[in-house]
Amino acid sequence: MLRILVPILAGTLALVAVSAGPSTPATWGQEPDVQQEVSKAGSVICLGSLDAFQDAMVEALGNAGGAAPNVVILPQASEAEDRGQKEKQAFEAMGIQSVTILEELDNESAIALLDGANVIWFADGSPSRLMRELSAHAVASRFTRWRMQGAIVGGAGAVAGVLGVTFLEGPIDPPPMVHLSVKPIRGLGLWPGLVVTKILEDNRLAQAASAVFDQVRLVALCLDAGAAVRILNDDMYMLGSGPTLVIDARKAKKTWIDKDSTHSVRNAQFHSFARGEVYNWFE
């Protein structure tokens, strides 16, 4: 089944996108679009890799009014000595001066710093390790409030998975496309779906499809390197140059056969997007 599935899914990346229409990336200092900014809630930024960092942040910060932002980087997904440094350099390369790598989370000053952040960014590493650290310091539950207050929250690569309601880490359990062949792990829930990056590596696209077909209420946002998505309310703004795919089985018909059989799912939707397009995931 996997040998059949992967070429089919990979082929969809070349399809013309099904979307709500084009969007022009913002520039520094651009005034917010009143129709888009229906609340002061901040964006959620999902990057396949840091290759699309500048495009995504110019879009997000331009729509935030162009003021010099206060950036806080959380490096807890990694144990490396230089954790957070490449993300800090990426912000500084854009001319952003107020960038802090927050190494410790277990004090009041850390929470105060996050309360005042315009951008909260997760440095590269393991999403599972990051969630353990955030939960251990009673910080995980605060991100929804920070985003609703206007903070932009984002990450690149595998760690971007924590932005969704669930994420995937580790290999797919054989056989694929059966019940619980992929076990999603709870994320921060800043977007009510599943974020999967590096989709052309290690059967990640098959993992995303397996998870969505198993739990059809999920929508999978699948990003390859160079792809970037800015999520604002119910809209996804496609940025970057890499492939972006959305797998949606919410309106599909799923037939339960038995616990050992592959899923029977019909009329699932696969959307492939290009830079500049907009998709309303809630429609």
C-alpha cells in the first residue's frame, strides 16, 4: 500500500492549487487589512525550514504595522550549546535588534519577557523535547493567551509541529494506513490541525495521510523545505517557494472494516498550493 500511496501523494505536489485567490505579500510598515485583522490575535507561522524565514516574517510583521518588534526565542527543543543562535541571526539579518534567547523558563522574569514579546519563536530541535520542557515549567498553557494578545508565534522544521493541536515524531509503524499506525502527540493547539514538515523525507507524507485518515477531524498542513504558511484566524497565506499540501478528510466517507485492515476512506481532498495563494481551512 505504501509503495502505491507515496507516488500518488508526491504527484499531487505538481497539481494546480485549489484556493480562495491570490494574496500579495506585505511590506514593512504596511497598514493592516481590516477585513483580515478581525481581531488583534497574532499570526501562527509554520516554516518547512528557515529558507523561507524572511518572506514569512516580512509578511507577518508588515501586517502587524511595521513597528520594531521585540523577539523572544525559546531554544528548549535542543540541548546543543549554540541552540537558538541561527534563529537569532536570522532575525538580526532583517535589522531586528531586540532579540533574546530565553534559556530558562522557571522564573517570573521569563514569563514577564514572554508577556511583552511581539514574536515568540521556537528554535530548531525535537518537538517532543520542547513540549516536555514547556509543560514542566507550566508554560504550554499560556501560548493561546499570548497569541490572542497579538503575539506572533512560529517555528521552522520539525519543531513547527508543536503549533498544531497534534504533531508527529518518529517513524510510521508498519503496516501503514491502518488504525494507529501513526500516533499523534499533543501540541500547543495554536492551529486546530496537524503540522508536518520535511514531507518528501522519511515517508512523512504517508505519515500525515495515515494520521488524517485515522482521525478524519484533523486537517494536515504539510510543508517541504522552503515552504511557509502564515495562519491568521481561518485563513492560510502561502509564502515561500517550496511545496505546500493540505490533506483534508473532514467531508470524506470512512468505512470501518476491522483493526487490522487498511483504512477505507473516499473523497478525501488534497490541495497543492503555490506562493501567494490563500486557503480558508474552515470552509
